[in-house]
Amino acid sequence: MDVELSGHGPGLRLQVILTKGQARNVCWLDLKNDSTRHEIDLMDMEIELWTPDHPNVYGIEYVLFDQETVIDRAYSYTTFREFETEGRSILLNGNAIYLKMLLDQGYWPDTGLTATYEGLIEDIERTKAMGFNGIRKHQKIEDERFYYLADFYGLYVWLEMPSNYAFSKKGIAAFEQEWLKIVAQYVHYPSIMAYVIFNESWGIPDVYDDPDQQLATVRLYDRTKAIDRTRFIISNDGWEHTKSDLVTIHNYIENGDDLKRIYQDIDRVLAGTFKGNTHTKPVFAKGYAYSGQPIIMSEYGGIAFQDDQGWGYGRKVTDQKSYEARLKGLTDAIFSLETFSGYCLTQTTDVEQETNGVMTPKREPKMPIVRFKGINRE
């Protein structure tokens, strides 16, 4: 385990106390130079790894000494987990995982984009009860309490930057500055497994064949990776990827058989040579190609009812039975294709004119929770 420090002077000592239940590990660091990274010896402690099923969290106490005098003290927590890839598989702590996520725009009927603590807990508990294991916070940097709760409840999270609406050199410079500050602020939340820099080419509308916009995504990928090598980085979620750790696809086709037919021919879809209509944009920007990353269906579904005043994707369904049949057909199609390492369903709740959530704005499920759980094969 490493601890990174800044702004310390020589001659001080730092005591780091790691605890979980009755287990306790104490380590001393001599701050003799300007080194910012120090290794903590955990040999006296048996480590339990973090997973969504077992979100093991450790308390940390930092005690700063000047000789024998305590001059500062701080408390925090941490977990132990590692995300990596192996071919098209996503691994957590060396074991392959399958993502079953909800797209979540973080709206509440009484407070808009402002979350209450109770509201955050309710959404996380409902998400897990439905058989999902993650949330992609969409176009919103959520209140930090959400990521804290995700750490303790056990939930994979994608952190996504709100998009610009136009591309300019001045705009992308401001975007980069703000984004890197966000990464530095949120890097400490273990539940965050991926960073989404752009979504559906918003703010980079010509990224498919514009070298400046392509280079902007690559630069942001590289700068983010320089800050944090422990998480996946998605340069442009949905389509027209450049440099990306995960390949993510958005497709709102409404029939599961059609979805399966398209992505059975995944190699041609990735190469842009598929014979037929994929009902979405090219997976890669011009000049970029697939290099073996895991593939996620990171937006699909978005089903609305006939009685809803707003809109969904595809034709509206007439009743709960047809809603369940369409959602099950689409999800089963994704499950049947070994090429995918997971999915992200649109979306947690209805949001204003978008009446395509799995719950109403007041968090009323559109079919029994146990039915969602069955579709997610939990």
C-alpha cells in the first residue's frame, strides 16, 4: 500500500493506523526528504478485498509527529481492489466480472439535481435490489456523498464529465483544466472504476474525421492516465472512439433478435464493414481501430409506456407485460453474445421529458423489483 503526501517538511514522522474490526496495522514513515510517495508495510494484517458483494472498508488514521508531539491528526478510509483487463474480460482482483449497470442522471422531483442523503441511499438500495451492480452517473458529477455510499454499499461507478456543446481551442483548454481538477478531487473513491471524458461526441461533434478533435480526446486520455493508472478511461462513450480502455456502444434498437443479429458480426461492426444498418454511429473514429479491449453495451433500452407524456426509444409499450418482454429480449440478446462484458440500461428514473426510466421520478418501479432482478439474472 502506498500513501502520497505533499507539503511536508523534513524531520517529521507520520504514523498510519489501518483498522478493520479488531484487526490493526501500525506503520511509521520518516519524512526526511521531499519524496511524495511512501510505501506502507501491511505484513501484520490479513487483507480482505473489496467487491460489490463484500465491500470491505478499512479505517485509516494519520497522526503527524514532531519528535514526540502530535501536531496533526486526520481520519479517512480505504479499500483494497484492483481493476484490470485480460483480452475482452474485465477483472476485479483477478476475477472476471460482468457489468449490469443503470444510467443515472441524478434528478429528484422535489430538489432537481440536488440530492438528499436519504435519496442517494434509496437509489443505491433500489439499484442493487433490482440486480444491478453499478451506476453510470450521466452528464453529472454527483455529490461526493454518493461515491462514499457506493464505496460502503458495494457498487461499481462510472464518473462522467458533463459535455461541452461546441468545440473550440479556448473551450477545450477550459474543459481540460476543470476535468483534471475533478479527477484529482474524486480519485480517492474506490468504487469509481471508470472515467468517461466525452459522451456521444457531444462537444466534439466532428471527432470522426477532425484531427484537432481527435487529438483533444487522446490528450485528455493521456493526461487522465498520468494522474490515475488504476481505472479505465473511456474517451468518447457510445461511438467514434479514439484511444480508450473500454469500447462502449450505444444502440437503442427495440428488438432483441435484431440486436443479436447485428452484434453476432462484431468484428465487422468494429471494423465499420458491417453489411446492413447497425442503427448507430461507427464504433471508431477515422484512423482508429479495435485493439482487443472489453466491449460494453453502455446504453440500450430506454423504454417508455404509451400513457407517458414524454418520450422513450423506439415504439412505446402498452402495458407491463410488453415492457418486460422487450426489456428481457434486449438484455437476453446481450447476455447471449460472449463478446460483451456487460451493459448499462437507460435509465434509473424518468427525467422531465424523458419518460424511459425503470422507475418514475418518485422512485416507483414500473414493474415488480423481483422481475428486474430476474432479467438481470440475479
